[in-house]
Amino acid sequence: MPLPYVLLSAAVSLDGFLDDTSPDRLVLSGPDDFDRVDEVRAWSDAILVGAGTIRADNPRLLVGSARRRAARVAEGRPEFPLKVTVSATGELDPAAAFWHTGGERLLLTTDRGAARARALGVAADVVALGAEVDWPAALRHLREARGVRRLMVEGGGVVHTRLLSEGLVDELHLVFAPVLVGDPDAPRLFGPAAYQRGRLRLLESRTIGDVVLARYVPTAPGAGGEVAPADRHWLALACDLATRCPPSRTAFSVGAVVVAADGTELARGHSREGGDPAAHAEEAALAKVDRADARLATATVYSSLEPCARRSSRPLPCARLLLEAGVRRVVTAWREPDTFVSGADGGGVLAAGGADVVVLEEYARRAEAPNAHLTRPS
């Protein structure tokens, strides 16, 4: 089962600080941005903060808008998102507002921390993750045991750093305030860590009052069979490309993207591109990449449909084309059905040729949608 979609949200000074060292909280944003944050909270299934944020800020983490809360209830969701904190020690103030406002509360901690939190009388469901805090295990628990699909993370810097450096972040919402802190003892948004490769991709930037919101997603693919957040973004793009295909009754509509290991897009393509009725998506994308490009050997190809293992319109099927081009990692959403070729197994051909094949089945419906006229009874 996939992990939740993890969205990091923070407001920072221009020099990257979350706060200063004065006794009072440094206000970095304004009413309009607070309303935007409230909207993102209402979108979320759960909101997570670290134990340090509870100690420093005593947050309530509520959805403030009655209209948004009512909309959640009308959708069959709880009035408030699940509130989650993570603490290795379990040393938390049981009187903090976090435990006494909103809906359900959850503490993810260690075996030792669980004993401590229960002894303190923390008003939350306490879950021990083992001897240490394991962030992938924490996210798996949220998805599998709590049904959390969309997780908003609001701090602090230690939590943001851990999640981002472990490749567990799908999207960042950063608000830059026209303030300079300059205090080396003040808390920073991100600390030193081995972060993901490549540049982040800017989805949106806009002014909200005197602050600027920037939304980013990671771009660097995973390695081998491991799935990185960027894999989901690129596969979603491949599925979107499939919707651009000229309609056909005799061939699937497929989109493909070739991405270098550092997150650079090398090429994209879709079925029947350029008016060629026999063109496949992977073939169209590869045609735009110089075969001498050394980046192909470590690139990932994203295809909305499993690359074909057999075809009559070209000398080589797409699985063979990918292997001959040097590609050794393919991420796809949908196994090829028997509509045109019985027992197709492009993934098997790729694996036999030494390629890693990752199937993200949660995108299968999205990949199938432009082909519904081929796969569903009329």
C-alpha cells in the first residue's frame, strides 16, 4: 500500500528562519495566508507536527472555518483532521492545547516514549514504533491503520529536515516573509542533511499580501525498486500525456516521459504523436533523445501503460527499444490487458533484460481512463 501524500508547509524569513529567539512567537504571515493554511488543513486527512513544535508554540491545529468543517462532514469525513505528533521520548505536557482541542489525536513514539507518555496521561492514542522513530514506518501506520491519504506537516525544522532528507515529501508549500532574522541560535526551516538530488520543480508562485507562496515538488526519480515521491509526479504526467493521443479503436492511448537521475526531463511523447498511427509513446519519447546521451543509462522511463512486448507495426517492441537504448528503470501504472495481444508481458521482458520495473497501481485507473472505450463493454 502506498504512503500518504506528504505536504510540508512552513512560513520562513528571507534568510530561512522559522522564528527568532525572543519570548514571543515571530509572526511571519498574515490573515490571508492563514486562511490559505486553513484551506489546506481542511483538505488534509491528518496534520502532523513534531514534539518540539508543541513545546515551543502550543498549537491547536484546528480548521477554523465553520464552512470548511461542515464541508468535511458533508463528505463523510471527520469535522477535524486527525492530529499527529512524533516524539522519541514521550516527554510532552499533558496540558498542552494540542491534546484538548479538535478531533482525534495520535502520538507516534518509541517503546520507551510510549511508556513515558502513558504515565504522564497524554490524551491521545499512543502508538509505539519500536526502539527508534522510523519515519517510513510512521507514514505506513498513518496510511494503513488510519486511512490517511493526505498528510499536512507543519513543522518544525527537525521534522521537515528528516522527511525531506529521507525522500518522503511529495510537495512543499513555502511562504517567504519580508523579514530577516540573522540569529544563528534561531530555529531554521532545514538543517544539514543528505537531501534528494536535483532541482525541485516550481508548481506555483504568488503573492499573498506582503508574503510570497512558492509550491515545489521533487523531481529526482527513485533508484531500483524503491519509489520516490518524484516517481508519482512523473507518472501522473505520463498519464496526462495519454489524454492527448488522437483517439483510436485499434491501439491504446499512452504517455511516456524520460527523466535523468538528477530529475532533468529528457523527453516526452504519446501514442500516435505527429500523426503517425503506429507510433507508441515510449518510441516517440526515445526518438527525441540522443542515444549517445550517457544519462540514458541511469534514466527512468515513465509510461502510463506497460511497454509492449510484441507488436506488428515495428521491428522492435517498446520493451526491447528501451533495453537497447540502455534504460534500466521503468515505472508504469497499468499492466497491458489482453485487448490486442494475449499474454503481453513487457515488464517481464524488461526484467529479463536487467531493468527494474516498478508498477504504481494506484495510477491504473488514471492510465486506463483514455482507453475506456477499448477495455469496457459498450
